[in-house]
Amino acid sequence: MTNDIKTLGERIDTLETRIAYQDDTIETLNQTITAQWKQIDLLTRKIAELGERLQDAEAHAPGPANEPPPHY
């Protein structure tokens, strides 16, 4: 019986150690995901801004609309 209690105690210690490592891993992954979402949000805003700037540049670009290319 004493041996069984010792074995159960060792198993509990092993499980507690695993849980501690898993908690640390989960926290690290959570921080990584949070940082990635911040970067995704920043990049999404930059892409939208660049799209607006491109549309503005195209709208205000001088140039002939229906003029044939110079090789004609």
C-alpha cells in the first residue's frame, strides 16, 4: 500500500510539472498571437492607406486618356 501511495505521489508530481510547463507554453503562445495580431492590424491599415494613396495618385495623374502610344 505504501508503494502505491508513493507511485501515485510521483505521478501527481509529474502531472503538476507537465501542467506548469503547459501553462508557460500557453502564455508564451498567447503573447506571440497577441503580437502577431497587432502586426496584422498595423499592416492592414498600411495596405489600406497605400491603396488610398494609389487611387489619389491615379485620379490626379496628368496624362492623356485616349492618346495612342508614341510608337504610332
